[in-house]
Amino acid sequence: MDVCPLCNGLRSLSASCPSCTAKMEDKGKVMDYYDEYSAYMDTDTLKQNDGFPRSLQQGKCPHLINCPSCGHDEIILVQE
């Protein structure tokens, strides 16, 4: 099992919004938004059905990032 640097606070996000250039904020793993229990489930199991076909094999953690200024959302794949 790999370690996501954003999930574990080892690295911070530095991305600019493509719409308004404000600083984007990390809102956590995409899988945490599936339902009220997904935040407590095994991440590798959830990656098998996360909509990113090779995230488990490539060691990528999908994160939702959001712009607090204009509300733009994106999903980025973070290398674990």
C-alpha cells in the first residue's frame, strides 16, 4: 500500500484555478464523497471502482480540488 503525500500531510497543494487564477484548495480523496461510509473503507478497494481505470496499478490517488473564489472543481491524480 502506497502513501499519498496530500492525504498524509507530507506535501501541500499548489495549483491555480484555470478560470480565475486563484489558489485551488485540496478537498480530499474523491472516494470520500461517494457516500457517508466511504471515508472509512479501504482505499485500495475503493480505487477498483473509482472511475480511473489504472489508479490502483499506477499508485495514483484521485483528489478533488476546488477554487474558493469561483467554485471551479477539478480532479487531479496525485502520485503516491
